[in-house]
Amino acid sequence: MNFISMNVVTLLYLVASVCFIQALKGLSSPATARIGNTFGMAGMAIAVVTTIALMLKLQAQLATGGGMGFALVLLGVVVGGGIGAVAAKRVEMTKMPELVAAMHSLIGLAAVCIAIAAVSEPWAFNIAERGGALPFGNRLELFIGTFVGAVTFSGSVIAFGKLSGKYTFRLFQGAPVRFAGQHILNLVLAIAIIGLGLLFCFDDNVAPAWTPFIVMAALSFVLGVLIIIPIGGADMPVVVSMLNSYSGWAAAGIGFSLNNSMLIIAGSLVGSSGAILSYIMCKAMNRSFFNVILGGFGGEAPVDDGTAKEQRPVKSGSADDAAFILQNAESVIIVPGYGLAVARAQHSVKELVDKLVEHGVQVRYAIHPVAGRMPGHMNVLLAEAEVPYDQVVEMEDINGEFGQTDVVLVLGANDVVNPAAKDPKSPIAGMPILEAYKAKSIIVNKRSMASGYAGLDNDLFYQPNTMMVFGDAKKVIEAMVKAVD
């Protein structure tokens, strides 16, 4: 493997980086998502093959046997790739946010493991002479990479549990977990981590300062848990993108330590794109990043015991009633939500829309940036059902159309259409919403009158021009399809 020069490695890493940039560009739209994924896979393949070749070259220069190292890398590629392929094939759309959180956790853990290996044997990573001490700059980079990686790992594990909703363990439940002095404890832990990290960085002995390093890493794992547990389910889209950003910065930090330009570039792309996405999500929810970190939506709001719902009149109807209203309308806007994803009703909705279009009805889908459980959840859901991209419209482009729309069909959405956002006293005051309440007629399909993630009652359900159709979204929509002439 001596034929590969550092110039060739740099060139191949540059090609892989361009592929990653094109992947991000492609993934910005459902219409180009497939080609974006292709670019991403090609870039990762180039990066992996180049890294293996570089590893073998360095081992040859160090006069060490490369057989075992190559075998371990190959085993990791085969096992990890196999698990990833099976998971991607089997995962349901409703479980995609959990898969993303799980992947973030692995990136963080990988950063910690690499840092431990680099501290233990820096000469093997070509960042120090055999028997020499780690340079200060490398110690600082390893400290930062370990800290961010550990927080990413434990925080992503908690996010995974909250998103799955399958575990009874208190920390994995969707409701915020708070206790007295929580923020003070987080501050004390952060100060302790910084202090221990500096002790590790300023110790220039040949033998690494393992005690402050290990304690710092352990406290970072604890801090990751404490940061995420007070965040409620309503803020999970922001948490997912935030952890995505953390995982990228962790990879970039380790890349600096290892002098690996590929890790630096790829990590920076992930970190910066995740940070931008977090900002977009916070803006879409009228939240600041610090609001999210300090607690979940409606955390101070009184618990709704359902009394108010029982005292307010609700008009309900059947799927046949809804079908009659829809097919006699001139324009319809469909608002998909998490309930649609749970019922896997996207294909039935596509069939309903096709029949309405045959009747001369103009139909469009309105997408809120935080609908579902992760950014872009509804876009991917509709793309899976091969919904034409020109029918899918983002919130800022369609909000002005609701007032001239005959019927809005809300499928499993809640907080993103809640007019309470217009009330200055509401916990979601100022949150940009899809203004479905302005339509001439509104049909809402939900299983029950249960509140959404924010835990707030939805005034839209009680409007005189709103008809509730209760039941599983797929069954209700299939009944609508049959009822349309």
C-alpha cells in the first residue's frame, strides 16, 4: 500500500468532501433526496477505502503488522454496515427519529473511544513520538472531542428513549424530568468538567493524566443525561437536530487531533448544518435554543384534566359526511401530522386525493417545519407515497391561502394548527402555525380529543365550522375513498 501518497489521500478526501456537500444540497428537497443519498454513499465509500489504505501505509511506516488492524476494520465495516442496512430496511417512518438519535449516540461514543485510544498510544496515531508526551494542542482537542462526544452519546440515548415511548423508566418518558437545583447542578458539573479538562491539558508528563481525563469523561456522560431529561416531547425535533450538530463537532474535534482532514470536513458539515437546522426549528416553534435546554413546552402550564373539553361543544361526523364535503369543494388543503404517520395512512391519502382531483378539486398539502417527530418527517412520509412534489407546500408559502380555501383536512396534527398560538397568554404564544382556522370548513381526524406534545387543548376543535371525525386515520381515510363517487 506504499503506492498511495499523501497528495493522493488529500485529493480523495477532497472528492469525498465534495460528495458530502452535494449530499446535503440534494437532501434539502424531497425531489432531489435520492441523488443526495447517492452522493452521500459515494463520498463515504471513498472516505472509508482511502482511510483503510492510509492506515495500512502508516502501519508499514511504523514497522508494525497491519493484518489484525485491517481485519478489525473490515469486521467493523461488515458488521456495522450489515446492522445499518437491516435497520434502514425494517424501520418504520414513525420510528425514524429514534433511529437518527441512536446513530448520533454511536458517533459520540466513537469519538470518546478514539480519544481514549489516542491518549493511550499517541504514537500509533502519528501525533507524538514513541515515548514522548502528547503536545498541548492535541490534549486540548482530545479533551473537547471527548467532552462533546460523551454528552452526545448519553443525551442521544435519553432522546432515543423519549422518542420511542416504549420504556417505563422515568428518564425515558416524554414528560420533562425536573428537580430542585437542577440548573445549578448542571453548572457545577460543567465547571468541574472544564477544570478536570484543563488539568489534563496542562499535564505535560510523558504518562497521560488518566485520572482527570476519565473523571472528566464520566461527568460528561452524566451531564448529557441531565441536559436532555428536562426537555419535553414537544421540543424533540429541536433536540434531534441539536444532537446531530453535537455529533458533527465531536467528529471534527477528533479530526483535528488525528490530523485527518476528512473527519474535520465531514464533522464541520454535520455540525454546522445541524446548528442551522436547530435554529430553523426554534424559529418555527417561537423558541430560543436556551428555552429548549431549560425545559419543555408548557412545562409551567397547569395540567389539563379534561374538564374543559367536556364542557365545550364539539361537532362530530362520519367519514361519509367528510367525503361529501370534500368532493363538493373547489379547493382543499390537507395538513398531515404525526397521527397520519402512526396509522401509515399516507398511501390511502394519496388515493383519496387522486379521486378528488378527478372531481376537479384543487388539493394541496400544507407542511409545518416541526410536524411529526423530526424535521422533514411529513415530507419524507408523502414522498414515500409518491405524492407529486408540486402538491406539497411549506408553511410560509401556503398560510396566505387558508382564508380562500373551502375545506382544510387535518390528519393527526395538533399543536401546529392550534390557534392558541395567537393568544399572548398561551405557553405557545407566537409559535408560527398553519392557519387552518381561517378556512371556510375544517375537518379534523383524530383518535380522540387528547392534547398534543405541548399538553394544550386545541381551540380549533371547538370552532363552529369544524367537524371532528374520530378513528384511526387509515381506516377513516379508506372509508372516505369508498364514499367519494
